[in-house]
Amino acid sequence: MSPVPQTPRLSIAADHALRVALADRSDPAGCDAIAALVRRLEAASVPGIRNLHAGFGTLVIDFDPLVASHDQVAAAVEAAWAAAAREAPPAPRVVEIPVRYGGPDGPDLDDVGRLTGLTPAEVVARHLAPLYRVAFLGFMPGFPYLTGLDPALTVPRLPHPRVLVPKGSVAIGAGQAGVYACESPGGWRLLGRTTLDLFNAGREEPSRLRIGDAVRFVDAGGVGR
């Protein structure tokens, strides 16, 4: 899918940061557009840019104000945006994530079934069906925010977040899907768990997933369904 056909809004986020925002942050088009912009900026190696922080239809660019100005970074963004709009986006890399659903690995599976009116098996089937896209990584290292969740699985987050969610927990909440790449607190509902290591600080590229990747969940044989 090509970037959305619009000009992004640029605004100053700090003396060392510029914010890029799309008027239409729809999924997946807005996320694809931000992913394309990130790819172009990374390839351009713009002097002074230190970090790119993507969100849903937004990008915050952190830069060294002793090396670059807001105007220079804005010019780099406009050039990258124009270049991305002219090219066909590459096919997304597909990453398969095996999941054991239900039982101790997915303690909220039955509750999601009650909230949606589906059987646990139907919840699993609907969770497995889409090809998700990584909109961005955030919250904790390696945690992917995934677009593409079946609307039938839209459920509220837990009223009281868990103090500790196990690493590898596969979760949904408020119309989003994700995977806890590290142990952390969390309020999303847990459907299952994967043994795939999504984040390892000792690897050359610590996060297994990147913005723009496609994710397919694969049933690894769960319990309690």
C-alpha cells in the first residue's frame, strides 16, 4: 500500500525535536505512510538526527540542535516524503509468531469469549485470521502495536492492570493487538503466549520486529479451548 496522498503537518515538539502528523491517521494507510517516511529518513542519514519515534500516524524526530535546525530537519522530511510518494513500497517482511492459546498461557481467553459472545475457539480463529502490520514499537522495548485486529475482538482493557505480565504474552485491548516482548505491568487481555524471543538486548538488532513488518500468528497447540 502506498503512503496516504496528503502533506504531513510539521510542528516543533521541543528545541531538539520535530513532530510529523497526518491529518488522516487511518489504519493501515497512515501507518504505512509513516513507515515509508521512516525508511527514507534512515536511508538518507540526515546529519543531526538521533532518533525516530513513530506512533499511529505520527513521527517525532529527535535531533542534535548543535548540528541541525528545525528548518533543516523539516526540509529533510519534505524531501523524504516526496521521494516515498514516488516509489512503490516494498513488500512487507512477514514474521510468523507461534502462539499457545488459553490455559495458563492465555488466562483471559474465556473472558474475551464472554465479552464478545464467541466461543474460545472462535476467538482464537478470529485472532489467527488477519495478517497484522507493525504500526510502531513502544511502551516497552520490542512491544509491537499491531493493526488489523478483527473488530469482533474489540474488548476493553482490564479495569485493573496486572502488576506483571509474562514475557511473550499475546494480548488484545481496545481494538489493538500486541505482544509483550519483556516482562512488564500491563492491562491488555492475554489470549496466549509465544516462545519467540521478540527482544534481546544482546543481539545486533535487539527487536525482532520493525515498523512496517507483517505479522502472522500461528497456532502452536494451546490448552483450555
